[in-house]
Amino acid sequence: MPNIISASQFNKSEIEKILSRAKAVEESVQNGNVNQLLKNKIIACVFFEPSTRTRLSFETAALKLGAQVISAENAMENSSAHKGETIEDTTKILCSYADVVVIRHPAVGTLEKAAKVATKPLINAGDGNNQHPTQGLLDLYTIKKEHGRLDNLNIGFGGDLLNSRTLKSLVPLLRLYEGNKFYFISPKELQLPREFVKDLKDQGVLLEELRSLEEKLPELDVLYMTRVQKERFTNPIDYEKVKDLFVLKKEHLRNMKKNAIIMHPLPKINEIELEVDSDPRAAYFRQAQNGLYIRMVLLLYVLGL
Ligand code: CP
């Protein structure tokens, strides 16, 4: 039974199949002729953390494919987790109702715990600051669509890298392709965990860590901005100190390549000036749209369809 827990679980051949199918699915959505392959299936979307894109794109994906959806949002308050039910018991119950269970949870490792008792495929929709594999795949699909390739790219990540589960999902996917170089740009307080950087270096991944957003802008093919994640700070004063340190401004765009793209998993708060949205290189709304096609494919993938 295939679960989707971590981006690292995919090999290059599986990734290529997923991306190629996403293209076909996208065309079928655009043409209005989606095959109802999930007719009579039920998809459960249970979110213990807030979400706009992930939950609603999974639900849209399920509905487009003919499935029905059961859903719990704000599940920390509105499910029996509030009364102290364990994730294992919740998972057993969800698996007795639905054919696929999609879970987002603030605690790192929740999906691994749930997978030990699951009798239906599970999909990780984000666990704390650890993994968001479906976002990693939709980001990869976006880069492929925008640049026409996934290799020999200079990719800069800016902002709160410490807490970015989307970075930790996208980098393991991109490192499977030749010649990619990563620039990790953040204040020291929000730098990547040391063990994550060490693992990449041990694997021979080309990378640099930087403190200034401006320095490498002219070299980047992809600038992936991230939000400073207020909800992960225990001390609000620490958040206030770093929240506005990295802001992509319209004036920065002059120094970027004409065919570079600006990505962001969204939601964005202050880290990208509003004027940037209208630049054709701002790819983040197209990126969010791509989530629908990738999630349609991933629902089919876990069901072996
Ligand atoms: N990118 C992303 O995970 O967005 P949501 O938090 O709105 O689902």
C-alpha cells in the first residue's frame, strides 16, 4: 500500500511518471474531459493546522476525479483530538470510512506514527517543519513547466529556511537532477538545520549559504521565497526581530534574469512586495494552480490507478 510520507521516498523514474501524468491530467482538466477514475471512492482530508491550498486542492482533485470527500478542518479543535484521542486511533477510524486519508499535523513525524496503524493509503499534507511532499512535487512540476528542464539550474531559497517544510521536500527532488546548485539565503536565526546541510554536502550537492538576498540574484534561475513562520516561534519577540529581514522588492527584479522565476508556496505575508505580483516572472499563483493537477495524480498513484 503506497503512502506518501516524504519526498525522499521517490526515485527519479517515479517522479518522471508523476510529472508526465500531471501534464496529461492538466490537459484533461483544461479540456473538460477528466476520467472519473475515483467514482465510488471516498477521500478524507483531516487538517490539524490551517490550510487554503493543500486542503482545497486535494478536495477539488478528488471531486474532479469523481470521488466524494469527507473533511475536518481545524481538527485540533473540531475533532476528538481535542478530547485527547491519539493520532493512531483517529487514523484507524478514518481508514474504516475512507479509501485515502490526507493528513496535515503540526507535529513532526505524525504521518510515520499514523502509517503504523493505517489500513488505507495515507498522504502527508505537511507535518510541522519537516515534510510537505505533495508541495515538493507540485514545485518540481512548476519548474519543469516554466523552465522546460529540471537540471543545470541555480536555485535560491530565501527567508525562513529553518521552518520550511517545502524546501525540505523540494531539495531532495531537485538533487536527483544533474548540475543543480542551491543557494540558501537567510538570517542566521533562520538558517537550515546543520544536519540537513551536512547531509546534502555528504551527498555531493553543490550549495552555498548566504546572508544577503541581493548577492546572487543575477545568477538565479529560480528564486523560492518563504514566509517567516510565526506559528513555529515560541517567543513572539524573536519573531518580531526577523520577520521583515528578507523582503523581495520590485527594485530587485531589475537584477534578475529575464527568464528567472519567483516561486513561493504561499501564503505570503510581507516577504514579497505586492508590486512583484504583476511581473511575469512571479510564478506563485501558477504554482498553486499546478497543485491541483499533481494532487489528482497523487490520489490515483496511492490507489494504484
Ligand atoms: N502551500 C501550502 O501548503 O499552502 P496552504 O498552507 O494554504 O495549504
